[in-house]
Amino acid sequence: MAVLAFYLFAAIAILASLLVVGQRNPMYSVMLLIVSFGALAGLYVLLDAPFTAVTQIIIYAGAIMVLFLFVVMLLNAPREEPLPVSAASIMGPAGMRIGAVLSVLLAVEIVWALSRIGTSAFSRDAAEIDAVSSVANIGRVLFTQHAFAFEVTSILILVAMVGAVVLARKERA
């Protein structure tokens, strides 16, 4: 049953993510991104990480996507206009070489990460896993050891929201 749920959530996440990129209407892209985040939250639940799943829903599907929707509605861009020229003519040969080098670096990084799966990256003892998965322990560490960073982040988000409202405000004659 869990394997079936994994494949279902994985298929939904992959399909929704591909459709996000393929949509011409930005509102559909935002909605499909929310679906993708929901499927990722389902995968987190299957991995016995309910706190991460709830955080995924609250932070990303809730707050971040509301900001994306706000920006899309603020810009009032109903459709993406197709470019009349190809990407190769815009970037030129130097841009194509840079893209090829970055693709090779990504492939090397993926091979390196997959080769580390058998090493100590996933061998953790039960006490260490319980310390990370306990919501009470996460809250205690967040509001004691990292309280300054938490408060600075909240002030930064507040300043960004005020700045967005000031920039979006229409001037009255």
C-alpha cells in the first residue's frame, strides 16, 4: 500500500511540475505548483516526516504561493507571449557552451550524490532521528539557539511585504 501511495504521489509531483513549466497561463502554473507541493507533502508523510510535510503545506503551499499569486495578479499578465527567435540565436555559441558545461557539472554532481547513498549519509542512530523529528525539540532549538536568526528573518519578510505594497501602490492624481 505504501509503495502504491509513493508511486501515486511521485507521479502527481512529476506531472504537475512538468505542467508548471509547460503552461502559458501563469495562474495555471501557480495552481499546478501548489498541487506539486501537496504531492511532495504526501511523500514526506510516507517518509515519516510529518513536521516537514506540514511545514511544506503551511510555508510553501500557503504563504509562498499566496505571494506568487499576488505578484501574478499584480502584473496582470494573462499569457506568456512566444518568442519569435530561437534560444540559440539569443545566447550565441558562448551561451550554448556554458549551458553544456553546466549540464555536465550537474550530471557529475548527481553521480557523486548517488554514489554516497551507501556511505554514512543515511546511517543515523535512533536517538539522532528522534531529536530531529520531534516538533518540541525543533521548537526549543529554533526559539532558543536560533532566536535571533528567526526574528531577523521575520523582520526581513515584513520589510519585503511593505516594499511590495509601496511599489504596487498606484499614484493618485
